[in-house]
Amino acid sequence: MKELANAITVKLFLKNPFYWLFIISGLIAFIFRKKIIGKAGEYWVKKEIKKLPCDKYMIINDVMIESDNNTHQIDHIIVSPYGIFVIETKQYNGYITGSEYDKKWIQNRKYYLNNPIHQNYGHVKCLEEVLNLTEDKFIPIVCIPSRAKVNVKAKSHVVRINNLNDTILFYTDFIIDNPKEIASKINKLNIKNITTRRNHVKKTKEFVKKAENENKNKCPKCGGNLIEKSGRYGKFIGCSNYPKCKYTRQI
């Protein structure tokens, strides 16, 4: 009787449309989890910068600009009399280490991440060209809205979301004479064509995948080659620069 009752319960459960809605929602969330996490970070930053005085700070979100036949996707641009703030949002997890000049940052001591300061610098150079402005008019900021532990040595701004607006409001010198005109030009240059945006995402994914393949056999501590070794407790991955570098990980 118990087995029959369980079978009936399962059958009724499977006929429930909310069950299938739950399953489908879970699958969609899993497949697009990285995109969802990234969009969540951008949402929180957007919500935070919206608190800035709207009469002085003109906010443009999700901007795509073309320069030298390359497209640049910029999370947030804030045009003000005190400078043009170019914000790159990174929703990291875990423990992040690196410096301003490192090509890669390291996540949880074993995964490589492209240095977002360098990425944002590329965005600034693109805006310099299309707006015909000098570099001193721009203030690049990398904002990390997640709870990741970040240990990054940099003179450039790498801030948590609770410090973002304070960082922006710190700048009080008038260096932009025509902020409304600049904001209008950025809006006109902003590419909204869906096909172009999809191609940009596709190229970005290909670049990231290529970078991951190039770096998966590199030591996150010193950049040496990782090789398979044998020890007292079996095989493991170690750095070829041992004993100078003692990095290891399990297979």
C-alpha cells in the first residue's frame, strides 16, 4: 500500500505544472548562471550610482562603442563636470589576488582572471578616440559588488560597491566644460543593433576560452609550466620551477 501511495503521489506531482516550471527555471538558471551573475552585479551598481545627483552626473548604462573595427562593451559611463567615470563591474567569487600591472589576477590561488584594470583601460582609450578627448578627462573604476575577498595592489580605483559613490564624489575639480554635449554624443555612438552585440559576445567568449586554454598549464604563482609529478601519496600537479616555487594541486 505504501508503494502504491508513493507512486500516486509522484504521478500527481509530475502532473503539477508548477513542478515543470520549477525544473525548467532551474535548468535555465544553471545554463545561464554566469550571465545572470554578471547582470546581477551590473544591476546593483546601476542602483547605487542612481543615487548620485542627477543634475551633475549623467549616467549611461550598457554602452557599446566601435573603434578601429573593434567593439567595446562598457558597463557604465558617468559624465560629469568633474570627469568622465568609466566603470567596469566584476561579480567575482572567492579570494582574488593580483596587482595593477599583472596581466592576470588569480582566483582561489589556482584560476586565472583577465586583469579588469587593463580591460577598462582599453575602454578609456576607445572613448578618448571617439570623443576626441585626452586621457586626463577620464576616471576608470573597477567595481566589485560581490562578497569576494579582494587583495589587489593598485593605484587605480578598485572599489567595493559601498565605496563607489564616495570615490566618484571625491572628484570636485571642474575639468569638463560640456558634459551634456559629451553624454549626448555617447548616446548617439552607442550601438544597439542586436546582431552586432551578439557578435561582440561571441568574440569575447572565444577570446576568454583561448586565454583559458593557454593558461591552464601555467603556474598561478610564478607563471612556470605545470607538470604531473609523483609523491608519497600518489600523483599530483606541481610547478616546474620547484624548489623556487612550491605550488602544487591535486589531480
